[in-house]
Amino acid sequence: MLKTTITGSLPKPAWLAEPEKLWAPWAAEDPDRLEEAKHDAVRLAILDQEQAGIDIVTDGEQSRQHFVHGILEKIEGIDFEKKTTIGIRDDRYDADCPTVVSELKRSGPIHADEVKFARAQTERPLKFTMPGPMTIVDTLADEHYGDRPKMAMAFAKILNDEARELVAAGVDNLQFDEPAFNVYLDAVPTWGVEALNRAVEGLDCTTAVHICYGYGIEANLQWKATLGDVWDQYEAILPALSDSDIDQVSLEFAGSRVPLEVVKLLDGKKDVLVGAIDVTTLTAEAPEEVAKVIRAAMEFTSPERIFPCTNCGMVPLPRTVSQGKLKALGAGAALVRAEL
Ligand code: ZN
């Protein structure tokens, strides 16, 4: 009960990539040295989680430069040379995005080797993350499909083909990251959930979706300041997720203005990954603070449904801060477990 996990990403060591930066360039240019550095970083990411008492571990996303573009680099139909500046997440910020120029196709395995390596490093349940179809569509320029739902369904099929192989390679929990769900509220009950259901179709593992208010970067902090006293985005989308094929929903609570009672909207039908670690602060929570969020969530769903988690990825944080937050998460969950 109250098994802990993280959203996905952890900071990269300085010898792998420039610290405290999103989409940081790799430190090593030689492919063999880069491969070795990634492997070493994955070992340490898993060790940090195990030592902190995290039950369901990830590879810390050490082998990809960006949570969306890591997978897209291996998909045909996307021109990475042809960058188009578009306003993503409903114009919250501008990004130079690659352009879809022809039919999308996965030409071979993408993450299988990463999963096999991570699987061999730990006895604990292994979680692996990929961007969800709507978030991918929102992070690309399109010159081919001309229709977001249609392009999302094309990505959903590719993600599903990839996910099936990752499960065969040893993934216990497959999570799709959909921060875009919190932005395009009207599209979630229609094509957002439809594409997500397609992505998890027939998967023989636990499936999750992560929906958050983003990393603690300036553009997100400014956006959050406009959302008012009560953040009601989850209220609009959780009923549709309650009826979806997804097993677990990962939500942000710590330090946010999200009312915890939104958990009720999942009707006890889904596990809730309760975000009890704020990724926008530079100090680790006290275990008691983490415990408080977990206890509050228990007012609205049973402890069997609760998985204490981080609010979002920790990749932009200093490593020592992230290590402290992992420990706080493990210790906070242990406090509540001891009370039950
Ligand atoms: Zn997130």
C-alpha cells in the first residue's frame, strides 16, 4: 500500500549533459562514450531511487534530451532540419519545433535497448514514460495531416507498437505524459482520450497518464499566476479519464492550488499518483509535509488507490535538491504507512 514512484525524469549528471537545463546538449560527442555515460547515469538514477525508498523506479529519462523529442527523433515523416516556430500549449510559449512533412512511420525499435538495460539494474517494478499523442501533436509543426485528431491517432498507433515491445522487454508500468490535457480541456473528452486509449490498447502492464502544470520554468510560473485561486482544469478532464482505459492518473497537488477533492472524480475506478513533491522549489520537503498531502488524498479515495509521487519531472533541478526530494517522498510515505 502507498507504493511510491516518480513522474519520470531526474537531473542528469554534469558529465552526461549540462545541468539545470531543459534540452541540454550531451557532454560527450563520441557515440561509445555517450552510450557509456548514459548507462552510468541510469545506474545512479536507479540507485538514488532505491536508496530513497522509491518502490516503482524509472531510468530517470537519462537517455533522452527532451521528454517529447527523444522519441520523435526515431520516427519517419518528421523533418528535424525544418524547424518552425509555433506557440505551444495554447501559445504559452514559443518553441522551434520540427515539422511533420509526410506520413508518420516507426521504422524499428526506439527505446527497447534502454528498457533492457534499466531492467537489468533493478529488481523493483520498472516504469517507463513516453509523451502522449496530444502532447506530441502540440509540440510539432504540421505540413502533412492538417488535422490534429488524425495526426494524434497516427502517433497513438506508433506509441502502441513501441509500448508492446517495451512491455515484452520488462516494463511493468507504462506512462504517457499529457501536460497538454490541462490546456485543451474541450479536446480531452473527445480525441484526447480516444488517442490515449489507442496508445494503451492491449498492453499487458499497468498503464498511467501524467497530467501536470509543468516544470518550474519561468513561462509556467507566469501561466500558473493567471489561473486564479482555484485551479479547476482537472475538474474538467477527470470525468473523461475516469471512463478511459487507463489504470492510473498522475496529478499535481503539492504547492499547487488544485483542490484535493478532484480525486473523487475518478470514482475509485483509477489509481491516483498523488503529486506530493513540488518541483518548482529548491528545497526538499520535510517528510511530514509529504505525509500531509497523502493523508489529505486519503479523505477522497482509499489508500489502496494512492501512489505517492512527484508533481512532475525533476530534470531541471540541481541533483542534490532532487536527491533530497526523493528521500522526502520515500520517508513521507513511510510515515503514513506506519499509521495504517
Ligand atoms: Zn509533468
